[in-house]
Amino acid sequence: MTARRFFTVLALLVVLATAFVAGRASADQPRMHAALEHLRAAKVELEHATDDKGGHRRKAIALTNDAIAQVERGIAYDRRH
């Protein structure tokens, strides 16, 4: 992983962490919605990145999709319980 890519990933992680702390977005579960927004933004950035980085970009996209699904399920669960 190049230094530039490392710092990009690090920046995305900082943004995600900030989302949990800041708690912006919707009044209904604001931190979960903020995390969801940031995960979706991260997915777009990954999709627009060049090359496949030895399969790591593809894997990161898949893991981001999984994270998005888990956050959506968590939001839905909390609404029902």
C-alpha cells in the first residue's frame, strides 16, 4: 500500500470515527445515520480508485458493502425494539 493510499484510508477511518462522536444526521439514531453516510461515501471513493490493488480495493468494497448492510440492519432492529 502506498503512503498516499494509506493516508486516504486513514482519513476515511477518522471521518467514520468523527461521525460516531459528532452524532449528526437524522434525529432517529443520528450516529448510525452519520456512519451510514460516511460508509456510502467511502464506497464511492473506493469504486473510483484506480486499479484493483492486488484485490484489496475489491475486498474493501465488499467489506464496506457488508458494513453498510450491518448498519442498516442495526437501524431497523432498533426501530423494532
